[in-house]
Amino acid sequence: MLQGHVFHSLTAKELRQDAPYILSQFVGGITPAIFLFLTGVTLAFLLESRARQGIPPLGRVRAALRRAGYLLTLAFLFRLQLWAFGWPHSPWTDLFKVDILNCMALAVGVMSLTGVFTAAERVPVALLAGIGIAAASPIISNLDWSSVHPFLAAYLVPDYQTFSFFPWAAFVAFGVSAGSLLRLPQPVDLARLMQWAAIMGFGLILGGRYFAEIPYSLYQKSEFWLNSPSLVFIKVGVILLIAAFAYLWCQQESVQRWSWVRQLGTTSLIVYWVHIELVYGRWMGSWKESLTVPQTVAVAIVVILAMLALSIAQTKWKASFRNWVDGFRGWAASGRLAERRVSGD
């Protein structure tokens, strides 16, 4: 994600058809798909957790809708901060740009309806929802949206500059299906499941690439990098391969040691928030769309190291804050105990 945004913001325009830029954007484009997929996985965990607590279906839906509301609040705060830091040069319409957090909120809100199902029922329902969203994306692109307000259309219509519901919400739906599978009443054999994930991942990549290259299509018009179902399935295949690799990696004894990958992952929100301002804000304005590939790589390395330092600082601050809270609670508890003893005397 970090290198992808640096390349997208700083690489010279005349270099954007070359292999380094295209590879950078494909790798960087996997990251939001992973974010959305994992959002679906955690949504499935939330729904099943509420179900095991005895909460009825409508209560589970409300819990998911509250999460969607939280994500939407974060999305607007994020846009507000970017607009404020760019003022007076940032237009007010930037406040309503549909970013990945907006897409997460809408997708979670829609997928909250799967809370009425059991975990076993949710697996195929969410899977079919993901396939349907991906398959409908080219159709949505070709509809006439001229009578719809642009702010609303941005949430639905595929666009290179936004994260629209079509096709990005498909990854949330696929994540809900995968998360529900992991939370079935009968525990799954995780090792065997990861083997099947790797096999399915290779199949989706090869199948998606094959259907993307055949000379005919079911759709009147489809753009591979914008709304193609093939690209969605290729990315899902890559996600499944990454999941299988991550499972194998976590079986190693060395996994208990500190890892910069895990470090960045556990503080992803602040890393995402800060680096967007750094890369797309006025801080690097003089370098926008003007750097060579080696220069962009150098800046990307600096940004990654800076975000890693920020991540470590946040982790240490949270640990210090928790220690302070625990110490305060201990002091308050000892004070109340002393008061009771005095009262008893």
C-alpha cells in the first residue's frame, strides 16, 4: 500500500505505462482488497459472537450496523482532516470523496443483513453476494447515471478515483463467507483449509487471467483495471495464497519474535491515515508526478521507514497509557480499601 501510493502520487506521467509502475499499482491494489476482505472476516466473527451470546437475528444486524456507522464516522473525519490540511487549495467537494473507509461502511451496512442467517447459511449466501457484486460491476458502469447526484453515484459506480461499492464490496462479501466458514459450530481443520485455499487461489488466478484474455465477453463493455470480474477473482486468488503463506509462516517458532510486518498490521489505521496526508498532501507537492522510478523507490523506502517508526511509537504510547491506567486503578482501589478499614475501625 505504501509503495503503491508513493508511485501513484510521485511517478512522472510519461513513466506510467512502463512495467515498474504497472507492477507497483497491481501490488498496491491488492492491499485495499485485503483490507476489505479482512473487514468481512471480522464482521463474520462479530455476527457469530453475538449469535453465541444468544442475541436474536435483528440484534446481530443492529450490531453490524453500528460497526458500519463507526466506519462511516471515521471516513468523514478522515476526509475532513485532509480537506482542512489542504485549505484553502482543497475544494469543498473533497469532503464527499468516496474512499476505502466509505466503501467499508456501505459494504458492512449491506452485509449486515447476513446477520439473520446462521454461520453455515452465511457461507454460501455471502459467497453468492460477492460473485453477484463482481459480476454486476460492468453492468453498473454502463448504466446512465446522469440523473443521479454525483456524490451518490460515487458510492456505486466504478471509477478509477474512488472506492465504489461495485466492485470493491465483493471483497467484503467474500470475507464474510470465509470468516463464517472459520466460525462454523464444528471446528474446521485449519491446515487442510489452508491447503484448499492455496489450490483455489491458483485456480482463481489462472481462471481469471484466462477469461480476461479471451476475445469475447458477456458484457457490452468492460475495463479490466476498473470493473472486470476477472480482476476481482484474480485478487481473491492472491488473497487466498497470501492467507495460506501467512498460516505456514505463523507455524514457525520465529514468529514469536518482533516482526515489522505484524507491527505495521496492528497499527494499520494510523499508518493509513498519516501516510495519505504525507504522500498526497502538500508535503511532497513539488515532487508530484515528476520523479523517476529510482527516485520514487527511494521516497517509498523513506515513507515505509517513517510509518514503521510511527507505528512503533503508537504501540509504545498505548502500552505506557495502559500501564498508567492500571496504576491509577490500583491506587484508587488501595485508597478505597484503606477507607473501608478506617470505617471498620
